[in-house]
Amino acid sequence: MDTILIDGLSFALPLFIMAIGGIYSEKSGITNLALEGFQGFGAFIGALSAVLIANASGAAIEDMFYVALLFAMIGGMGFSVIHAVLSIKFKANQVISGVVINILALALTTFLTTQINALVFGAASDKFRLGVSERFTIDALANIPVIGAVFTNVYPFQVIIIVIAIFAWYVLYKTKFGLRLRASGENPQSVDAAGVSVSRIRFSAVLISGLLSGLAGMCFAYSISAQFSSGIYMGYGFLAIAALIFGNWRILPTLAACLLFGFAKSGGMYIAQAMALPSSFTDLFMILPYVVTLLLLIFFSKSNRAPRALGEIYDKGKR
Amino acid sequence: MKDKKNKSLRYRLLWPIRNEKWQPITIPVASILVSFIAAAIVILLLGKNPFQAFYNLFQGAGILPKTSYAGYKSMLTDFLSLLDAMTPLVFASLAVAVALRAGLFNIGVSGQMLASGFLATIIVGYSGLDAIIAKPLVLLVGMVAGGLMGGLVGWLKYKFNIHEVVTTIMLNYIAQYVISFFIHMYYIDPISRQSKYITEAARLTLVNVQIANLKMDIPLGFIMAIIIAILIKFLLDKTVVGFEIKAVGSNRNAAKYTGIKVGSNTVLAMIISGGLAGLAGVTYYLGDFASIQPKVLTSLGFDSIAVALLGNSHPIGIIFSSFLISIIDQGSTYMSSQAGIRQEIASVIIGLILLFSACGAYVKHKVSRLKEKEVERKDSES
């Protein structure tokens, strides 16, 4: 039972922070299918800097976690500039731009990983080994029945994510910037009329989504996969998009969607193990999160509505 | 004065893409050229000869002759494998394009391919039917399976307002895991860890056909892919159905006011799109491979989105764009063995081509701006 909570949370939270990035971007009116690419590229930059610094300083790679996290955020943000420039300055179709960025991220990072491994380390390898980040347990709270599991075997990044998520919620709903950002996605003309640059707001929204996706990608690399390789492109970016659409482009319902994914995933694994079925049956239980989502959507998506100006290129002259 | 001169130079440099009528062709071609130049710079930085590399790329794809061939092989056999690899890409890109025209984003081509390929494999692939019945049946099963799965997506969107991106992503995962389960339980080949090979009769690629001292693989689906592309063009441009689908795609509300049934057109577009994805699935899994690897979604379904966009979502454009992408893909192995450049550079080139062609709208806009300025300049001079 505890493992369901522990594993579910450690999967749901990175997904959640990535979905928040998506919400920022889409609320500002920029369709963002590029989350997958952002998280992969961010994780690549993070892993690369961790490996290089650990190599130079002789420190253990597991201790490089915070450094990697920082660089992953910078890397994700840097890569998201492409999406921002293409879809805001170059007025490209935002769906196209997103898909292209995903393809480019996969191609570039696999190419660079093998190339750098060969050049710097003289090894023929297509991955950077990272290991798993250390976990901690809050003893005082861990003994509470059921919810105690929330405080057991926690990855440090989970705390970081929760702090950032609360901050992101505050900025989006309680500040002037957040108001303008949301208005850019509903009625950009009104933002412009108020004397605020729509492009600048949208640009920063996309950069925020890149930053948060990079963070999420690094968390996946340091927990589930314990390495950086092309295996980081598991489709979690798309899952985050599904979560945010499920959550009707609002942060709290999106958290619920992410938790649902996380718990259904870990729960399915747990049931398969508990029933001691042959390993092939695990596959059947793995579909649980997706089937549950589809079923729930049938009941809940009637009232779903995307931001009105989502995907539209802002045209000053338009009425 | 100097500024004016500069502008006119810039204007003159743009001559190849100035003509608006040809822009749908010239802009993609220009972006392809620019990305090859960018790739050449990368290859130069790696200390290799880019011309050599590109030459090897075309040699590997069977466009240019290699210096030596293994027994029973020639440029023709390489070229036929290129067409073999290209066939599912054409179908998959058409699937994406039809959905795009209806304003829908079919991100689930991979899942639809897998489901239809799997069903065709277990229904026909292991049945031992004669080739003359088996091959058409494979196509039919693929089309129906894919069409149903696509139709489901359209129906959920129409009936319950579920965003098609979410549905297709969920169905991708569901198909991937469920099919992996069935393959592991019933159809596994213990040595290859894949599904058992299907009978030759059901395969859509004739393997190792010996003609005049050559052993070649003949992709039967290729001709069909070309015919279907032309049919889709006809459907979209010349029929009422095509018109309605495009009307729904360009403005749902306007279409509704003119009395077009938005819901049924959404479902129909997704059925067609899914059916095409199904054809991609059977030509992929029952063509070259003849077996399915469990728990793997082919990346082809995602690449096809980009290929469709490179071809302007236009059926004929798609034939050319998938030809190009397949060349780069197929030739990369030979290039890496001959020129000593990593194979992954091929996907980087593809990514760059797509990146530059995504800027097409901007280039178009810039060119027309420059054109206006040029007219102004001429006016002020005279």
C-alpha cells in the first residue's frame, strides 16, 4: 500500500510541474506540444554538465543532482527559445513548431550524447550514467498510518517541485503578470489595448514552460531511469499535455489528473505483483491510468474549454 | 543611398523564392538546401568531407551507384528497399494530412498502425490462406481496424468533447500495452523475442524475388500508396465530402452556420485518417518486417506528422517529402560505414529540414514585404 503512494507521488510530481509549464504556455495562447522535447533537452544539458563536472572534480555523480537540476532548467529554457521564436516572431504554426522541436530534440541529444561520449570519455556509449538521487524520510511523520507514506523515501526534488508549484500557482492567479498572461490567451487585443506587449508575455510564458519541463526531465532521469539516454523520451511530455487538458487548463485540477496517473500507474504495478501473475500480465495493468483517464473524460469533458486565442497568431490589426 | 542598395541586393538574393505561385515548392526546396548546408558545416567541424558524406547517403539509398555490391545486389535492389521503407511513411503522412485538413491533430498514427498491423497479423498472417486472398484481406483488415480506431477518436470528440490529442495519446499507450500482452501470451517467438513471423503469402513485400541474377524485395504497397495519394487529392479538392471536411477544418463555426454537419464530418475525417494509418500499419508490420516487436511504438507515426507538414499537407507534396526523408533515413547506414560519421546525424539533418520549413510562413511574409519595398523604391527613383 505504501509503495503505491511513494512511487505514485514520485512519478506524478515531475509530471505535474511539466504540466504547469504547459498551462503557462497554453494560457498565454501558445499551443505547446514541445514539452516532450523540452524535458529531454533539459535533462540532456543537466546530465551532461553533471557528468562533466563530476569528471573534472572527481565527485560522485549522485551528488551532482542539484547542479544537474540547475543546468537542466537552463537547458530546457534555452531550447524553448526555439519554440518561442518560431511561433511568436516567425509566426509559424505552433503545432508544427512543437512537433519539429520534439524531433529535433531527440535527434540532437542522441547524436550529441554518442559524439561527446566518444570525444571526451573515449567510450562508445549512447547514455550518461547518473544513478538515483538519494531519498530521505521524515521520521516523526512517517509513522502516521496511510499518509505517513507521503513522508517516507521522499526524493528531494519532490519538495522542490511542491515549492515551485505553489509559487507558480500564486503567480498565475494572484499577480498582475498572471492576469495579463491569462488575458493574452483569451483576448490578446485587450492586453495590447492596456499597453502591454502580447509577444513579450507569450515569450516569457514559453520560456517558463521550457524551464519547468527541463526540471521535470532531470527528475525523471535521476529517479525512474537513473541515466540519460534516448529512453528519456517515453512520452511523458505528451502525458503532461493530456493531464493539463484533462485539468481544463487549471493548476489544481491538473494536479488531480497527475496524481491519478501516478497512483493508477503504481497501483497497477502493485496489483500485478501482489497477485503474483506472470510478468506479461503487468502489461495489462499498465493500461490502467490511460483507461481510467478516458472513462473519466467521458463524464467530465463536456464543460472543457481551451483558452479562446489558443494557437492563434496574434495580429494587431484583427478585431 | 547605401541602405537602398543593400535592400535591393537582399531583394535580388531572394530571386528563387520571389514568385508567389511557386512558393509552395520553392520554400521547402530552399529549406532543404539550407539544412544540407548546415549539416555540411557540422560534418566539416567533425573533420569529415561533407560532399563525400552526402554522396554516400545517396549511394546507400540506391539513387547513385555504389563502388561494389554483394552478390545478387545492385543499385536497383537498394532503390527497391528505399521504396519499401517509404510506403508506410506515405500512408502515415496522408493520415496526418487528412486529419489536419479537418482541423484535427492525429497524434495516434503509431497506435493505429500497431493495432491494425497486429490484427492483420493474427487474422491473416498466421492463417495460411493463399496469397491471392491473403494479401487483399490484409489490406482490408488494416484499413477497417485503423478506421474504427480513428473513428472512435472522432466520435469521442464529437459526442463527449474529448480533445483528440488526449484520446490518441491514451489509445497509443493502451494499444501498446494490450498488444504487448497478447504477443507475449500467444504469439511470441522465443528466439527473436518478437511475434512469430507471418506466412510469405500474407506479406505485402515480395522478398528475395530472383530476376536476372538479382534478388530483390518488391514492395507491392508502393503503387497503391501513390494511387491512394492521388485519390485523396481528388477527394479533398473535387468532392463535396472533401470540401466539407476542409470547411470544418478552417472554421468550425462558419461551417456550422452554412449547414455543414460538423460532428459527422469530424468522425468521417478521423475514419479516413485512421484507415490510412491502418494501411501504413500493414505495409509496415506485414511488409518489410513480417513480425511485431512487443511494447514498441514505431517513431514513424510521429515522423509522419513532420513529413506531412513538409509536404504542405498536400498529397502530392507528401510523396516527395516522404521520398526525401526516406532517402536520408535509408542512406544513413551506408554513409556511417563509409564516411565514418555517426548515423544519428541523419536524424539531425531531418530535424533541421523540418525546422527551416516551419519558418516558411515567415519567409513568405518577409518576401512580400521586401517586394512592396522594392516597388516603392522603384517608384521613388523614377
